[in-house]
Amino acid sequence: MKQRIVTGLLAGGLFIALAAAGGWMYTLLLIALALIGYAEYVRMNGEKWHHPLSLIGFAGVLIFVLPWSSWGVTPPADAAVVWLLLLAVLAMTVITKNNKTIDSAALMLLGALYVGYGFSAMIQVRGIEDHGLFLTFLCFGCIWASDIGAYFTGRAFGKHKLWPSISPNKTVEGALGGIALSLVVALVSTAIYPDGISIHSAIWIGLIAAVAGQFGDLIQSAYKRVRNIKDTGRILPGHGGILDRCDSWIIVFPLLHLTGLLPN
């Protein structure tokens, strides 16, 4: 636990500082996290990072997360990127004479979308004019509050298992505690900075961040259970890998974009 707390404070402090700074430093951080996260995904699926099939996935992640607009370049359409990635990974099954099957191709495409689009949404939120910093901290604050609330409420009052076949330690009481604390953070944030977002939107953001964030954690738990691994990596002592720590983020941020709760 001591190692976990120290790592969390150091990594969290660095992340918050770079998020506050914004610009190229924050963007580079998220690009690095996305590439490391995809490398973890490749490894947990038994692939080599340098295989052409994996490299196609890395290219897909980069296409999603690179700051095209800041370079004065029109970003490629998401549908076009997805279709070209699909074509590339399917072509690799032919080129390798089915040494890499359609199953491997599908997994690499799935990972590129899962990781790439998730981190891309985080970059987009920080880039929102005038309120990007506030909205970034609001979203992360609600996600982190949900994690903290779920952990301590579950330890204190947890009796009913939430999804024991996927994550045996999570409880219904913990999940509800996480939702409650996320809503508190959302309401306090909009009270402190009322120009940033309406109370109605803040409540929805708090609710979605908590529910979707917890579901994102369960998604990663389910995947690790299938692969029979405890952590996706070891880059963060006491915490595991990047995907272990960012599993909620890469679900919550795209979903908040799709709901229209965050301005474009």
C-alpha cells in the first residue's frame, strides 16, 4: 500500500501539473500513454510489438491522437480511419498467408480503436476553448472521486457483490458510494466555477463518469481474467500498467463527447 500511495502521489502530481500546463506538454504525455497502453494491449494478446500487424495498430493509435488541428491540418474522418485500418489488418492475413488470422487482425483493430479514440477524446476536452482546463479537471475529478468513493464505501459497508465472476472485491454499496461522491464533486465544481458548465450538465457528467468509469474498470477486469493476468504492465509500481490506471478514462471521455454534454 505504501508503494501504491507514493507512486500515486508522484504520478498523479505530474499528470495534474501537465494537464494544467496544457499545450504540447499535455498532448505529448497523452500520446506517450496511448502508445504504452497499446503496447500493453499487444503484449497481453500474445503479439510482438514489432510485427507489421501490431505496427498497423500503433499507426492507428497515432492517427487518432496526433494534434492535427494544431498543425493546421484537417483531421482525417473517423469513419475513413476505421475503414483503412480494417483494410490494412485484413490485408495482413493474406500477406502472412494466415500466419496472422482474422482473430489476430480483429484484436489489433479493436485495441487501436479502444486506446486511440479514448486518449484522443481526452486531448480534445483539454483543447476546448476557454473552459478546457475546467472540464478536464471536472471529468477526471468525477472519475477519481468515483474510484475513491467506491473503495472506501465498499470497505466500510460492502456486503453485496456487484459482479463476483469478473471482479470479486467490488460491491453494490461501493458502486453507489462511488456514484454519490462523483456527483458531489460535480456539484461542488460547478458551484465554484458556475461559468464552466450548467448544474444540469454537471450532474449528468458526474453520473456518467461514475457509472461508465466503473464499467470501464470491469471491462478491463474481464479482459485480464480471460488472459489470466493480474496487471496489464509494470510501469507504475503498485498500480500495474497504463491500461490498469486508464481503463475508466478511455471509456468515460469518448462517451461524454458522444452525449454532447461537453462542448465541441
